[in-house]
Amino acid sequence: MANSKKLRIFEWLGVITAIVYSLLVAANIGAEFIGFTLLLISSALIGIWAYLGKHKGILFLQFFYATAGVIGMIRWF
């Protein structure tokens, strides 16, 4: 039960940070660096969820999202 709750926390915190990231970048209000930072955080959270839940495809995808977050942060810094 406790492990299931922990998994849910990683999953939903990752989802929420990804939603905020996409809204910040789409709004084009100059908060792109914060948005890409949230993308990096989101990919880490969802990556942990995927690893613990043995979702290999989603875990693989998170490496690319993390890379996009780092590239975005470098470009906007």
C-alpha cells in the first residue's frame, strides 16, 4: 500500500510539473527557463515512477524529455 501511494505521488507530481511547463512555454511570457526547469523536474519524477513501476518505454522517453529540458535551459540562460 505504501509503495503504491509513493508511486502515485511521483506520477502526479511529474504530470503537474509537465502541465505547468507546457503552459509557461506556450504562453510566451518570458518564463521559458522556468518552464524548461520544470520539464527537467517532471522527467525526473516520471522517470522515478517509471523505474519503480517497471515501465521501460516511459523511462526511456524521460531521458529524451530530460535532454530537451537541459537544452532548453542552456538556450534560454
